[in-house]
Amino acid sequence: MHQMLNEDGLIPEVSELKEVYASLDALYQLLAGKIKKKPKPEFND
């Protein structure tokens, strides 16, 4: 069954899974209020 899923392209690549996990983790932290706000960058114009 695993081989059939691989052949059909139904199992995502590891890098894709890592990206999705990172996005979901960032969203969770945002919703949970655990993200510290980063200071605005100061530009010397």
C-alpha cells in the first residue's frame, strides 16, 4: 500500500511536511499569544 501511495504521489516530501509543520506551529504560537513582538527595525535614512 505504501508503495502505491508513493507511486501516485499522495505522500508529501519531508521538506513539504517540515514547511507545513513550521507554519502550523507559528499559527499556534500566534493564537496562543506566545510570540514576543519583534521591535521595529530602525533605518538610518
